[in-house]
Amino acid sequence: MTEIAILGYGTVGSGVAEVIGTNAELIAARGCALHVKYILDLRDFPGDPYGERVVHDFTCILDDPEIKVICETMGGVGAAYQFSKQALEKGISVCTSNKELVELHGAELSRIAKENHCSYLFEASVGGGIPLIRTICQGLTAEKIEKIYGILNGTTNYILTKMDREGADFDAVLKEAQANGYAEKDPTADIEAHDPCRKIAILASLVTGKKVDWKNIRCEGITKLEKADFAYAWALDAQIKLVAMSEFTEKGCYACVSPRLLPADSPLLCAQDVFNAVLIHSNMLDDSLYYGRGAGKLATASAVVGDAIEAAANPGRTMGGSWSEEAALLGDIDEYEQGYFVRLSGAADARREEVQKVFGNGYTVEAKGVPGEFGYVVQKMREGAFLEKIAAMEGVLGYLRYDAPAEK
Amino acid sequence: MTEIAILGYGTVGSGVAEVIGTNAELIAARGCALHVKYILDLRDFPGDPYGERVVHDFTCILDDPEIKVICETMGGVGAAYQFSKQALEKGISVCTSNKELVELHGAELSRIAKENHCSYLFEASVGGGIPLIRTICQGLTAEKIEKIYGILNGTTNYILTKMDREGADFDAVLKEAQANGYAEKDPTADIEAHDPCRKIAILASLVTGKKVDWKNIRCEGITKLEKADFAYAWALDAQIKLVAMSEFTEKGCYACVSPRLLPADSPLLCAQDVFNAVLIHSNMLDDSLYYGRGAGKLATASAVVGDAIEAAANPGRTMGGSWSEEAALLGDIDEYEQGYFVRLSGAADARREEVQKVFGNGYTVEAKGVPGEFGYVVQKMREGAFLEKIAAMEGVLGYLRYDAPAEK
């Protein structure tokens, strides 16, 4: 029996208690019985089955030699950072769902864990309950990972799925998502794509072994998407998804988070509504994909508990992935080559020659219900060149990254 | 540096050498450098870069104290079994892609590994390069796995994808698949579904912790499928896939391998052509899915090498999943409830009343290009009852298992 403490009794923290409670027998049968001894929270929870285990002072957890594993589900990078650091320094393993903290201080905390023969584990920080970090660190060990393409944010995927299926407006869908709890009151981190940007930064750090700072990643949210964009997506037999991508080359790691048109046969499109999916391209295995609930109380808590089981089963050892504090070499994303889709005002026939002169070989697309404009599919070119061209062009109404199927 | 030996220098065995060679630097950087010291094969390979490491006598491998890990890529359950057993008895870890052997003797070999403080690992035996066994044993440790639905055979998925897309006949597509190497000369194990049946038996054994014998699983191949079945699939906005399923209940494990209609929104349908996908439903995480190349030289070899890295990194420890030699409790599949689709001769209008009387509430379907018959979607019922009913009915042309979307 391993004694653990939960820091923060919010959604994920209470989920951790619930997962451990519900699956207690099964977890014990796997040889790693867990017992929640303390729950740290500023609030009290009278009547809650775990209410009597609530403490308000972290030192009582830190000073209890029985505690071997801490589940940090507080969020934030202040107290969560201090508590995690203090625990690891005492050789107590820490399992977390806190992506901000992992992205910001993961390298340091992993190093402290190693120095103190314990583990800093963060499966829940990316892709919720999908065992993604374990796959990268333990499953694909014989592989050179070359590219990651991920739908890593459930809120925006819900919004985009609704916009696609119902032809609805962004603002209306966002309001609905907020009303039914799929989006936060302040949805900035989701709709401006900061959340998936932090997540791809964590995955890219794991792959490169060095720190990829999310602030250095080109990051575009979904707020500028309009009904018209979806009309073109239908016309192209494609779907618009918020994709966090990272490609690993000798020139460095190229990363970008933005809405993207995905062809109908993309396996990533299995991820609809709040589901997440991550496609990993590696040199021997080719494409593999991992799909599941990327957020939500129990899915996220399950990943935290999975980490707690691993830490409990391996006392004195350092498990999981990590990266150094050194900055990873990032490629200049403006040098990155990919295809695009651009929306232009006017008539396709009248502007085709002009547009082809600018973008080279491509093709026009027209969509139903979008008069007075047309779309153009741009073949692979450097991102910097593409952005320069559309800045200099008249009547550009919008653009999306789009690697069109080869046969078109 | 860990010295390893490869048993069998066929497709997967030579792939193992290739993966280790190509990704040597990267594997070494992960702290588990591997070196191929011997390759056991009856043949010689003059000119092959590994040709000089070929030996014909297993004892020279077994008696070399430097060998810590063996990759068994011979296949079969004769010599492969003897060699694996002898190696494990000496404390040498064995990593294998041999699903027949794992299904038949996995429990015993895992036990011998445990007794001798080494590992018997078989990630490559199910789902090729998809880290599926690792996900079940290490990723979803906080989860109670309730159901597995898998497309676990690349050959039949290739055939079914072609039949679906091109409206082609089974025999023609099989011949084409044989001509371009996607199907074996003797395709029985694939098209009669013995291969995916062994694979679901392995997964079910891992989940239950006891031996599930593939011979006790109801197993139907794809040889009876006709163009007409696909016409109905189109009409129902569904696809026909060979699905290996297993549901884990208190009454036991219900397992069945058969062609099945999957609704268009099933995430399993990301698996087209030779790709595999496995959907795991568990009690906290809900659905998660794992997709990739389920076969092929490098994908399979990558999984074997991933296992070799794990064994090399954990000397003296027993890694991976296992089950006991005791037989798992199997539920009577005739008691299992699910939906069906049945093809009937005659006109829908003329027979609707009769058919509804037999099957209860359901609905008729007509498909293009299939005159003189119609389809009927049967709501959930016990398999035994369904099979009895169709045996007693006139003009039954075929049936498929089909959990129709609820909204219909």
C-alpha cells in the first residue's frame, strides 16, 4: 500500500480520488495499491467522503514520511511549482496534470526528481487520458520521431465540429460551449490556441530532449474562422481542425499551431467533438495514431493515477521522460514548406491568371453560399514567402494551411 | 552495450537488424545501445552486411554469457518454443513477434521469465508496430478495461477496403492482394480470421489475467462476403470490417471475430487499407484508440526492438504483461446481445410483416444494384436467438453483426 496526497481538490483532484476509489481492487491486484492519506485544499469539504482527509497546510504532507507520491492537480505555476519542488527534493514522486508548470519548469523538476531518485510524471498534461507521453517515451523507443500532428484541445475541437456540422457561427457556438461547460468563462487559452501550443511544446521537448518554449512557436487561434471557411472545406472534401504540429529535422524543430484543412481521409479526423488525436510519424513504423478524451475529470484523473501507480511500483527509481534545461534548436518557421488555401475576393475566372502568377501552379475552388469570392489551393511553398505574397495581394479574405491530397 | 541474438533472419528478423542499424545512435542515446552478435538461421547470407554473424547452432548463442536478449522472429511453435524456453531458463530475455507461440505458450513462457528474473515480451505479436500491449499493461493501469474492438489483420482490411471502394469481388481482390504481396499464397489464416482471433485471444488473456484459448472464440472469416453486402453497407452509411471483439463482464469474457458493419462515425474507420486500429473502452477514460501499421517488416521489427530496449534497460527485472495458465472464464457467446443486419430474398413490402414478427422492431433497407432482395436491421438480441431465427427462416442470403446508430 502506497500512501499518497492530492494537491488541489478541484475537478481533476476529485477525479483522482474517484478513480482510486472506484478501481481500488483492480489497482491493488496490479500490485500497487494506493491510499489517499491527505488532500490539500484551502477549502473544507464537509460531507465529502474524503472530507476528513483535507488539510490546509502543505508541511503536514511534506513532513509525513509515509507519503511516497503526490498528485499535483492544483494548476498554476506558483504554489504548485514550490510544492512540487519541495516534494521532489525530499524524494517524493510527483504526478501532475499541470501543463503550464510542465512546459515552464518540467526540465528542472525532472532533474530534481532524478537527483533525488524519484519521478516527475506528467502523462495527464497532454492529451488527457490518452497514454501519449508513455507511448513517446516507452513505446516508440526504437523509433526516430519525425513529425507530430495533433488535435490537442477538446474545447476548440468541439467548436470546430459544431461549425462544420451545423454551419454555425463561431460566436454562437462558443456561447453554447460555455453554457454547457465545454468552454471556460475566459476561453482565451483555448480559442487563441495557447493550450495546444503548450502541449506541443511539451511533446517537442520530449522528442528533442531539450526545452522548446511555447512562446517561440507560431500560434494562431480559431477566432477568425467564418462560416465561409467551412463552406470551402466542404467543397474540398476536407475539415478544418486546430492542429498543433512539430517536425523534427537536422535544421531544428519546426513547430506551428493553427487551424488547418485536413483531407477527408486523414486519420486525425476520427477526432470529432471533444476528442483529441495525435498522429506520430516515425522512421520505421510510419504513421501511428492515438485517440481519446483529451480532457475531462475522469480521463485526466486516470492518467494522473496511472502515473501514481508507476511511481509507486518503482520506488527509488526515476521513471518517465524528461528534457534538459538547454533550449532546443528551433527551425525558422518561415522557412517551413507546406501547402495553403487562400480566400480571395472577386471572380475566379477574372483573377485566375493574376493569382496563378503569384502562387504558381494551383487551382481555384468555389463554394456554395459564398458569393463574390473564391478560393485558391496553393501548392507547397515556404511559409515566409506565402505570408509575404498574401500581404502584398489585394482582396485576401483569409487563409488556411492545407496539404492537399496529391491526386488533385 | 547489450549483446543480442536474432533467431530467424526472415522478413521480421532482418527488419530487426535494420531497425537497430538505422537507429543505432538514437537507441544508444536512450541509454540502451544494442549490438547484434548472432543471427540464427539454417541458411547462409553471403554478402549480407550481417552475413558473418549468422550461426546455425542455437547452443552457441545459449552458451555465450554475453547474450542478454534474444529476438525470436522464427515463427512456429516448435523450435521457437524450445529455444525461447531454454533462453528464459538461463535468464536471457526473449522478445518476439510470434503470435502463435504467445497465444499457445505465453503463460508458461512468462512464468519461466519471472522465475529467472528476465522478461518475455511480445509487443509485436498484436497490432505490429502499434504500442498496444504496452498501452494495456502500462498505460491504462488505472483503468478497468471493459471492451476491445479491433481491426487486427492488415490483409483482410486491405481486401475489405478494396471491395468497399471499388465494388470488387472477393476472389479478384484476394488474387490482386496475393500478387502484390499483401496476402500469403495460403491466405487461410487471414481470410478465415484465425490470425486476428489469436490476437484478440492474446489481448483478452492480458486483460483477464488468465488464458483465453483462441479455439474457444467464435470466429468467422470474410470469404462469404459478396458485392451485395457492400451495397447495403453504402446504403446504411456504414463500412464492413473484420472486427475482433472482446467484452469483459462479471459473467466472463465474451469474444467473437467476424465481419461487422461499422457506422460511418466509428473512429475505427480511420483504419483503411493495411492499417490496424484498436478501440479500447475502459471505465474511467471511456474510448481510446490506437492506430498504425499492424504488419510489415519494419513496423513489426520496431516493436521487437522496442521490447529489446526495455529488456536491456531492465536487467534482472521482469517487464511486460502476462497471464496465468489457468483458463479464463468465457461467457457463452450465444448469450451475448448485439444488433444485426440480415439479407433476405423477396420484396421488402411483401415480407415486412413476417420479418418484423420474427425479429421485432427493426427496419428494412434497400440497396442499389441488388434486385430481388432486401436488408433488415435487427435491434439488439441474443446471438443464439438470432442464429436460431435465421436458421428457421426462408430466403436468408447473409447476415452481419451491426450495432446500428441509436438515432435511426
